[in-house]
Amino acid sequence: MIRRIDSFSNDTVKRIRSLRDKKARRAEGRFLAEGLRIIAEARDSGLLPDALVYAPPLHPLAREIVHQALDHGTDVIETTPDILAKMSGKDNPQMVLAVYPAPATDLARLNRSAAPLWIVAQALRDPGNIGTILRTGDAVAAGGLILIDDHADPFSVEAVRASMGAIFTQTIATARWDEFVAWLRAGPGQLVGTSLRTDTDYLDATYDQPCFLLVGNESQGLPPEYEAECDLTVKMPMLGRADSLNAAAATAVMAFHIRAAWRHRG
Amino acid sequence: MIRRIDSFSNDTVKRIRSLRDKKARRAEGRFLAEGLRIIAEARDSGLLPDALVYAPPLHPLAREIVHQALDHGTDVIETTPDILAKMSGKDNPQMVLAVYPAPATDLARLNRSAAPLWIVAQALRDPGNIGTILRTGDAVAAGGLILIDDHADPFSVEAVRASMGAIFTQTIATARWDEFVAWLRAGPGQLVGTSLRTDTDYLDATYDQPCFLLVGNESQGLPPEYEAECDLTVKMPMLGRADSLNAAAATAVMAFHIRAAWRHRG
């Protein structure tokens, strides 16, 4: 049954709104996704939310998902645009938002043979970059994203939005560097980093499977000891004045190139 | 001479702060850049600001730029972290910010033979994407960025920050689509768009010089009539569930691939 909520002080409104904060997400083990496109992407991946909130009128696709969610046992709530705006913290909120259980993120869950390419990102600070990298991971059919050291929350509203639904299709793991290295070296895998301190052009290198593409922090790049652990470091030529790319842009260039190299090798 | 300002209500403080708004930027013909790295990038490109504001202590590189700015006739202002925070609208402001004259953005300024690759972006909404694309443009030594139709302001603080200084090295032009097409067809140039409605893989296409890489809006992609105008449309294979990449990530993949194709062709 659909519940109708018309009060700003309703406990459910407050609880959902609280998921904008990392602490509440961690305590509840849930996260917030806004917008029909992302919620439809979750549904297409077989995931229905714990709670779904909308303000009428309902888009036909949203109506379809509401019915599926009701069958699934989702807490479906109809409310006003103003209350939705309060929950989403935006003046022009999406007309639908949903709460999902956050998956576990331990390394042990990863099956490295499930995909030829994995993305590993070190100390990313920008949730938008994390979401964009997840979206790129989906596009290249990466197995998932491994987040190393302290990083922005991949389940933040901003990261979820930038992922355009890839938060539901990409496996996410988090680990300290030494944990990751121990896990990596317990099985097959080529660790590939980009560096300014190598002469190997990224176009001339050979990429093995499974390939773990290691991306550095936005402002510092990879620490030297992380580079030293790589099986292969490659250089992306920088033809301009600056010596760097946006972390998510660099990841996309490398991931598409590695895929392309495999296709051309046959 | 360095001026010292200790009052929040100082007119210069208010004027600089107003540059966070697009209207004021347009009225003044100036824009704001925050952070030493970007201001140093401008200096390295031969540009010193009209005004420069800092809170002590000064980083040695900032001190060097302050001296050059004083010689140049820049209005150099020393102030407190609190007042700097007010100007920049952030709790943890960069310790230096600067005001630059906004360059003219008419198409007629572009010299298409100055570079083999140009980026053309249609109706981009996200200033972060514009800045990231400028940064990518710098990395591939593009001639500049042509912004088509209604778009976010490339001189917004957010775009300038994401450009990491490329706002000073990339030429920027703005134009309506019909103006752009008229200009493009008055000289040599291959217009290349990415599309889901073509069978040509981006890896198999031939890219001519000068190449104008056309990027579509974040949520809609390219309108069909824009695609129809392209001399070449190519498909980037999407191996996952979603059928799209972030606009700035897609631009980076295409721009690096075009450069790579030219290198391999010799």
C-alpha cells in the first residue's frame, strides 16, 4: 500500500533526509539515489529499493517501478514536491528518490576472474570523480572499483548521481593499500599505473588479463611506493602546459585504450 | 604598493565577491581564479591579474608572483583569512585569489590552422565538465574549445578550478550552432561526432586535420540534425548496461585516440 506523507516533521522524512550524511549512511547501512533514470537502472539490475518516495504526477516508467516495488515489499511513499525538496536538499528535486541497502565492500567478495579489467583508485577526494569512474567502469565492463586508503564515499548522493546507475552494476571494494597488495599478489593480475616517471608510452605497452588499472589521487597522483609496486607503469603524453589530466578523464582514456588494445590483438 | 584591507564592508571586497555571479562577471568583463596553482599557471602563460588578494603567510611562489604583479600594476591586497573566505564563499578558502580580464569569445578570433584538433561542445550544463574538457584540451594541445548554444559559464569559479589553469592556455569561443557551421564550412575541417546510431567504430575511422571533435550535451547527447552535419560519426563501444559516458570522460577518450591515431599513422 502506498503511504501518503504531508508533514515535514514525519520521522520517515527525517530518516531519509539524514542519509545525505555519511555517518547516517554508515549507521543505517543504506544510501540514497535520486532520479528516475538511476532508479530504473537499479531495477534493470534486479534491485528494488527499501523505500521509494515520489511526488505526483508519476511518469509511466516510475508508475511501473512503484508497482514492482509494492510487490517487493518496498515502503512506497507519496508526498509533496516541497517535502521531496527537503529530503533531497535541493530546490528543484528529482520527482522520485529511493533508499537502497549499501552492499558490503570487503575485498574478499571480489572474484577477479569475473572480468578482465578492474579499476583501483587511491585516495580519491571528489565523489563526482568516483561516480564518473564507476560509470566508465560500466562502459568498459570492468569488474568493479577498488577504493584504496581514505576516499570520498561512493554511496554519497553526489557519487551515486555521477555514476548514472553504475553504482548498482559495478562491484565496489574498499581496502588499505597493504591489504590490497596482499590480496592482489595472492592470485593472477597485472597492476598498471600511470606515471610521469617512465618512458613507456601507454600506446606501446602490453596489458595482461586480469588488468588492475591503478589511478592516483586528484592532486598528488600516485605515491612513489605505489608506483614501485606496479608491474607496468605507462606514460600518457601531455602535449600542453599542464602535466596532468582530471583523474576520471585519465581513467577513461586508459580503460578504453586497454580494451582497444585487447580487441586489436584479437 | 600592497594595500591592506581589514574590513568586510570594503568596496573592493564586495566587488571581487560579486564576481562569483555570472551577471557581475559579464558586466565587469572579469573573472575570478582561486588557488596558487592556477594563478601560477596563468603567470607561466604570460598573464598577470588585475587584482590579487592573499592572506599571509605567503608561499615562496606566491611571493614571487606578488612581486611580478606589483611591477605589472596589479592591485595587490593583503587581507585576513576570514575576509578571503567571504570573497571565495568557502570555509576553507585558498590563501590567494586573483581577478583576470575575460577574453573575447567570438569565433572570428580562432585561427583554425593553429592546431590540428579543436573541441566543440554543445549545450554543456556542468561547469565542472567545461573545466575538465579545457584541461583535456590542454593535454592534447587542442587549439581551444568552442561552446555551442546555451551552456554553463566557462569563467565561473567552478569551471576555472576544474580547468587547473587551462582556462588560460585554451582559446574559448562561443557561438550558436548555425554561426558555427557557417564559420566551419568557410574553411577546411572535419566535423566528428560520437553517436550510437552508426556502425563505424571509433578505432577504425580516419581523422583528418584540422579535426573538430563535437561533444553532446550531458543528458541528451547530440541532436539528430547536429549529427547529420558531421563529416564523420563514430561509435564508442559500450560494453556495460548503461549506454553512455560522462561528457568530459568521452571527450578525453576521443581526443587521446585521435592524437594516438595520428601518431601511429606517422
